[in-house]
Amino acid sequence: MPNSSSPTQARSGPRPNGGPEQGRTASKPANPAEAEVLTRAQAGDHEAFAQLYSLHKRRIYSLCLRMVSNVAEAEDLTQEAFLQLHRKIATFRGDSAFSTWLHRLAINVVLMQLRKKGLALISLDEAMDPAPDEGPIRSFGAPDLTLSGAIDRLALERAVTDLPTGYRLIFILHDVEGFEHNEIASMLDCSIGNSKSQLHKARLKLRDALRSQKRPEEQP
């Protein structure tokens, strides 16, 4: 199973969202070659399914690992996600990008596991207004210099791991995996506005966590 890269390796930092969502075309697979492989896999071609597994296993494993922070558990969840895919692939109708649909399957597997472990999940229907101690809300998607600068990767990974589950999930999907808010909303059955709100709050929590962690050279 592949090793997961750190959040700072995946992307240099949050992207501005100054206009309409410009994500991958929602109604088509990523490319014609994948479309042909997907069609064969839906028809029961095991070799084609193995190709889909090879194409997508790294990102699914990366998502699982960042959500559960345990290699063995992430491997098991990845396998379960692809078992779910094998059972349900014939139901994919192309209403969204295949990668979006597959991530939704994987997210459901992960969240079910987290619920079994009794972890509290942040509701994606949470009000968009900031909590009183968060101060005035800033424009969604504005670059955050604390997150996009050269920061200690281990400190960032620890801070991401400590985020509440709902915040962590949207931060990983947007700032690490690179999905647009419209895609995340499709995966999680929430509004684009709620996705942006959760990401904003996740960044606020990360900023505060990183500020509280002094680098070794800053220690007295």
C-alpha cells in the first residue's frame, strides 16, 4: 500500500475562490481512456476493475489514512471501499465525475467506521455563522499565510489529525486532495456554502493550533 504524502506536499496552500467553481467536469470521467475502462468494469470485466483500482487506490488510501491515522486500519478501509465499489459500480450513472462518486463511497466507509468507534462527528448542517470566539468571518477562500507558508510538516499533520472529524474531512478533500466545493457538496450531500463554512472554520482551528506550537528554534 502506498505511503501517504503530507498535506503540504499535496498542495502549496488554500486556493482563492474568487469566482464560479472551476473543478473537473462533473458529468464525465477524468478522460476517455478511463471512460472505456469504466464501461468494461461495469460490464463485469475483472481486468478493467483492476485497472480502476490501480488508478484510484493511492488517493483513496491517502484519504483513509489521514482520517484514521492508522496504517493497518487505512488499508482495511481502502479494501472495504473497493469492495463496495465492486458491488455498486453498475449503479454509477455519470451524474458526477467517477472520482467524486468513488470518494463518496470511501467517505461513507470511513464515517461508518468512525461511528463504530464512538467518535463524535461535526454535522455538515452546522450554521454558517462563526462561533463568538472566532471573531469576524473572513471571505471564504482567502489565502491564509499561516497555512501556505513554510511550516513544519509534522506540526501541520498533528494539527490536521486533531481537527474535529467534519472539519478534517473537508480540509483534506479541498486543501489536500484538491476537490472543488461543488464536488465536496456532492460527496457529502451538503450545500456548497456549508462546505466553504466548514473549510473556513477548519483553517481557523489549524491557524490557532499552529500558532500555539512553537518550533524548536523558538524554544528558550
